[in-house]
Amino acid sequence: MLPLLLGGCEARLDLQGINQELQKTVRRTDQFQSVATNDSHLVAVANDGVMLVSSIDNINWQRTIVEGEPAFVEVVSCADQSFVALSMDKKVWVSEDNGGHWQASRIPTSEDVLSLACAPDNRVWVVGSFTSIFHADKGSDAWDEQTLNEDAMLTSIQFVNEQTVYLTGEFGLVVRSDDGGFNWNPPEYIPDDFYIHGAFFRSENEGWAGGLNGQIYHTTDGGVSWSQQTTPTDSPVYGFLASSQGLFAYGDHSTVLKNDGDRWQRLSVDATPVYLRGAAALPDGGVMLAGGNGSLFSMDLLSPSFIAEHKGP
């Protein structure tokens, strides 16, 4: 019996879809981590060195891949209208021309870096593992280092004003400074070792912290005591945004919540369920949201249809 021979032709690889995707300014492979705005421009940062810039009046993103393709963690704007970004390779990137050009400086540390803030005096502050705190003049390579000597990750830093600064992080850690970050009060803790993904303080004493399982805690005494608020989600909460339209929280599965006193209301989001890591207020009353799988979109909070849908009972 003769052996049966099977043959076939290999299908030609169709690159049209890939090429079309590569022509897009915003791509499905982009994993956005943060978005920030000054008075005239927006900047969004993602993995693989992706940085997008647009005028705030007419959203038209311009795409840049930063040399070395660093994994960006966060971007913020400063009081002087400059932008500052942080990448996982322990570099801080500064742009004085609305995201047109960036100057990098390296933080000399073996610790991981997780979040940054621009102080009212335009100094840059960075926090990370082993409760490490770094600060330097914007654009400087001379970094000063502190540590709280706690084996915990700091996940956020916020300047409420020139003197009051809050750090939050792992194990429910909340630390306050009353002299602009040069000395720190003893830590306070949210109950049950609550892992704080994001926090926001509206004043020296009132603030919110979000984390796993959709939990949001509220304080009115500067973090000494916390009460859990009611939320309509089990998805992790990653951050907060205060705008002219209220206080919002955002997180996994395209979760967007609006504060309603002691409760949070879910807002309808017309988007694929992805994580949302960044948000920025727009001058027209809307919100720009940034997250996974190329998610970079705005919500018009003042549109009649949006108001009608969320006006409540």
C-alpha cells in the first residue's frame, strides 16, 4: 500500500489589520496609567514609552515613543504649567513646553518608585517601596531621600497646600506632614490592613481612600479615624478626581463613581470593561479617563442625556 501523502498551501499572512492598527494614534496595545492637564494641554502616559499630547480645546492626540520605551507610572502638572512624569526605571521626566520635549533625571535608589507629586513651589516629590520619599528641584539630578523606616509601599502623595502633605500606602498607612514634607507625624492606619490604591484629601482634615473590593473610606479628622462608605461595586478603586461637577472615583472594569454624601453612585460608561488608572478634569465640565487596552475617552457630564440618566429617583 502506498503511503498517503497530504499536502497544502500555507495561507498568506494578512498584515492589513496590523498595519491599520499601527497607523492609529491610540492603539489597543496601549496600557494607559495616567493623564494630566494644565491650562492648555493634556498629556497621557502608558507602557512601552507611549506618551500622547493634545491641546485641551480640541482633542487631537499626537503620539510619541520616548527613547528607551520606559514604562510610565504617572504624569502630573505643576503650578507653573509644566508637566512631570515618572517611569518604573526610576526616572523623572520634565516638560516645560506642554509635552513637546522632555528632560529626564534618574533617582539614585534601589527602591521601587510608585507615585509622584508636584508641590506648590514646583519641587518634585516621589514615593515608593520601604516608605521611601524623594524630592528635588524640578529638572535637578540632586535628589534628597527620606524613609519612614516602615516595610510598606507608599502608593500616593498629595500636597493639600504648601504645608499639609499626605502619604498613603500599604497596610492602610496614612502619614501627614505639616511642614511641606520635611518632617512627618507618626503614622495612622485605616482598619483591617486596608491596601490603599489611591487617596484624595479635599482639605487638611477631610479625605477619601479607595482600594480592593470597591471599598472607599472617609475621614474628617486628618486620618485619625475612618468610616467605610457605601459603594455599588466590588471592583477595585484606583483613584479619585475632584472637578467642578463633584468628586469622582474610578477603578477596574471601567468603574466610575460619583460621591453623594455617605454613598457613591455608579455612572454609566460606554466602554469595554477595563481598568481605569487616570482621570483629568476638562474645562467644559467633562472628564478624560485613561486605562487599559487603549482606553482614552471623555465623559460629557453636562450633556442633557447624561444628566437625565443620572438624575436619580
